[in-house]
Amino acid sequence: MIPSVNEPGDRTIGLLAYLYGPGKREEHVDPHLVASFDGMAPDPGRDPQATLKDLQQLLDQPVQALPKHARPAKHVWHTSVRTAPGDRTLSDAEWAEVARRIVAATGIDPGEGRPGCRWAAVRHAEDHIHIVATLVREDGTRPDDFRSGKRAQAEVRLIEKEFGLHQVAPGDGTAAQRPTSAERHKAERQGRERTAREELRETARRAVAGAQGEKEFFDRLAAAGLLVKKRVAPSGDLLGYKVALPDDRNKDGEPVYYPGARLAPDLSLPRIRERWSADAPGGDDIPAEVPRRAGPGAPAAARRRTAAAAWQAVMVVEQGDDAVAAAYIAAAGEVLDALAKTSAAHTRRELREAAWAFERASRSHVRAVRGHDRALRQAARELVHGGPALGRGEDGATTAMAIDMLFFLITAIAHWHARKDHAQQAEAAHRAAEHLRTAYRAAADHPLAVLHQRGRRLARPLLQLQSAVVRSAIPDLAEQVLAEPGWYALAATLADAEAAGHDPATLLTEAAGRRELNTAERVSDVLVWRLRRAADLPADAAGMNPVRRSSSGASRTASQEQNVTRRPNR
């Protein structure tokens, strides 16, 4: 259940006209009162003799009773309360109880004989009500409605439990500001998928991903087509910035600007500078490493390094200091933003949704100690400077490799948040992981199919050898891996690793032992990418020569198989 307390307004009649009207798209059905301050307010929806003016005058009476100079300029309080998708439909009586509890909890009408404001609750859809109140109490004083939004949130958490509804994770004040209803309606009228505030937040996050100074950040904002205004002190020091979409304008035709801090807490200029100060302690725009420019192989190389950085980050999040882990978590958001920005069309949407979902998981009250996250931030930087990746060949295969590693990093972050009781962040990280899982399937389908065919063409003695390696190196997982469809791709990878001079059993033990595999859909797939990264094998095996063995190699295979089967389990 989600309450949304709006900014106070100045026209009671205007709000009532909307609540009792047909809605923007004729979505308001049977608007009617479910509750009011005295239980006897006129209902223009059900009583043909009642008018909107009657209800407005009743609600505004305490306001009008004050001298004009004492009347508040913004006297209309308004909130909507909505059940979650999948919740049962509440009756009018249940919605009436919800309304009474909300106005009591927020200080609008505290009850128990204390003076309150006049209010009415209107229902015009099955899943939500609107509560409208006037912010002058019966005795002419103002209500104690300080932080009414937080009070409403706390009350609906109790209501959800008592009514058996979906329990929304409680917030902790670190979330980005939600778009207002006016912003949402404006986006609908303009046919936008997201509000201007949300589009600006996503663009700003992509601009800061891997950036290492103010000039680069503002250049990226301008290159993305945003209008940028900087706030400069008389001394010439830059204090802040605000951005606008060129086509998002107010009634006077002027661009609607949003300060960075109003987009998200970590997009204020001081918070962004914390990342740069850790990267370049000696001054602005001094890169930690000269970025590799776009060119043949650059996107694939950037994705390999991203996979390696994510692999190392998992251990830090699982075992490191909280402040350091928080820095890695924030940097993981930059990597997701950069990967979404540079990936091919068939994975871009899911990666964008993963980055969008994870944005909420990137912030908490654990203050990050910057500098330790340098490898992840450098990975984000290289993704951006490496340029767009193709959806095929080494670009496509290394995208699958990077997504696979990031899936486990984001899952580890979800567990970290859960241990800290960061409910919203944990939920957001889990949502991001599911989007990554979907993106992975799209990216990995072709390269794994190629490896699968190579594995099926391996000579039977070599397949038997690889089976013995698996049973020796990962005895607890061996039967599961050998039964999976991805087994042949893993067998081909083990053969490739051995042909490249590696000990496949050692590689496999390390790949399986250093990180958990419980969240993997197919363990064999995960091991394929870990082995190919660790052994520096091409992620795309389409151009590799098939593994061939001489007669002496075949005899070596037999002896190696005997040795492997004699090894004790580890």
C-alpha cells in the first residue's frame, strides 16, 4: 500500500472537480465518498441533490472563518493511498478505516477529542482512494502535519499487516525523490515512458559513470542533449548544477530545470566530487589511467576487465568492511549504467532496466569510503570509452561473460543489504539481478551454442577425461553439472584450457570454490565463463580450431584420466 502526500494546493474546488470527474482517460468509475470528518458530508457522486460546491464550502468553512490576512495561501492537503498490484479489492468500509487512520496518523484529524481539520475521502477506482483536507482546524489553528508523508508511510505499514496486504519494504530516507502526480500526468500527455525527472536522473547517472572530473561530467551531459546551468559563487567556485530536457517546458515556455540533488541524493555536486577526489587526489580531471579508446576489440576488452573487476568485488562485498563495501556497491551502479549505455540492442533494454532498478540499491546510510572502488569505476570508464559493442562475436560473448559476473555481484549486494535490514535496497538489487538474468540469456545463447557443438564433437576419450576432472575437482556439484545441457560447453572449455597450457582441474576447483553457485540457473554456464576468463580464452569460440590429439596425446589422455580418478576429493 502506497500513500503519496502531495504539495499543498490552493483550490479545494479544483481538486474535487478532478476527483469526481472522469479522469484523464475516463478511468474514474463511480466516484463517491467512503468517509469524511463527521460522517455526514454531502456526496456529489451518490446524492443527486449534492454538488461539488456544497462539499467544497463545507470543507473550507474553517478557512473562510479566518480573517483574509490569516488564511494560509496553500490550504489544501491531499494524499492518495493505493494498494499494490495483486492485492485483494478492499470494501468501502475498509477504505473508510484506512482513511480515518491516515488522517489521525498524519495529524490532520488526530481524534480522541482533539481539534482536527475537515476532510473527505473519495474513491473512484477499486485500488485507491484520495483524501482531501483543508489545513485549518475547527478552532482556527493549524494542524501538526509536520512530515505527514513519513507518518502516513508508517501507518500503512501497520495497515498492510492487519489487512493481509502486500507489505511494501519501509524506506530509510535515501531514495530519490519520486515524481509528483503533475509530473506523471505531464509525461502521459507527452507520450513519455518516464517523467522528465526520471529521464534526467538516468542521463545524469550515465554521465557520471566512470567520469573523473567536472569537465568530463558536464561535457557528457551536454553531449546527451541536456540543458545545463551551473551555480557559481562570487569567487568563481562552482557550487552546483541543474539540468533540463530541451522539450520539457513550463506554461511560460521556459525549460524546467532540476538541481542534481533533487534528482537523487548522490547526484549533488558535492557527492559526485567525492568519487573524483578519490580517483585524483592531486586535482581535477587527472585520470587514474588513460582510458583505452574505441577501436577493434575495445568493447570486448572492456567487458573482460569488467568481468574481472566484478569477480574481485564479490569477495569485498561478502567479507569486507561495511564502508568499503558501500563504495563498491555505488561503483557497481556505475558499471551497470555504463554497460547499459554501450550494449547491443538485444540486451540494452534489460540492462537499462537492471541499472534503473539497482539505482535504489546503490545508496544507504552506510557512508562509502571512496578509493577502494577504483577498479570498478575504471571498468565503467573503459566501458564508456570502449564504445558500443556489437551483439555478436567476441563483443557479444564477453557481454555474456560480464553480465554473468555482475549477476553474482548484484546478488551478493542484495544479501549484504538484507543483512543490514535495508529492505528497499535488497528488494531493488534482487529486481536488478532478475533483469540481468534475462539479459544474460539473450547475450549467452549464441556463444554457448557454439561451445555446445564443439563439446559434442570432442572425442569420447577426451569427454571421459573431462568428466573425471569434474568429478575430482567439484565432487559435490559433479552429477548436477554432468546432467546439465551446458555440460558439453564446459567440456569444450576444459579442453581449450588444457590446450592453452593450463591445468583444467586446478582452474575448475578455483572457479567453483571461490564464489557461491546456489543462485545460478545452470552451474555449467557459470563455470564456462569463469574458466574462459581465468584462462584468458576467447569468449567467442566460433573461430577457434577444434581440439585435436595425436596418438601420443590419446595415450596421454588415458593416463591422465587414471591419475585424475586416483586424486583424493578436495
